[in-house]
Amino acid sequence: MIIPLPLEQTSLNTWFERDRAHVELIDTRTDETIIEWWDEAVSEAIEDGFLNSRNLHGSAYDYAASVGLLPIIESEEL
């Protein structure tokens, strides 16, 4: 069966320092970036409701899924 990459096979890297910010959703199988936001885009994504500051990993995953960015895998890969 072909399915989107599950949340459990992703990780979230975040980095915040003074006026800089970075949020990155990563495919843990390949260490490739699925989606990322930098600086003002992080604040805008939170303000627009795409990222939830209390659940960055889940909301980044949900956003990537909603715009078709999650890799499609065979369920046997799980």
C-alpha cells in the first residue's frame, strides 16, 4: 500500500536566536528537508495559523501534508 510518510518518520529542527528563527521538518529516513521556514516566515506562519507554537512538529507535518510535500512510501517501509 502507498501512503504518505508518517509523522513518526519525521523530526523537527528549530533554532531561535535574537531576531533569527528557523523551523525545519525532516524526513528521518533520508535526512532530507521536507519544508522549512526562516526568520519572518516563521512568525507569519504562526500568525496565519499554519504553525502552532505549542505543537510545531505536528503543525509543520500537517501543513506539509496539506500542500502535498510529504514523500509517498510503500507501507512495507514502516
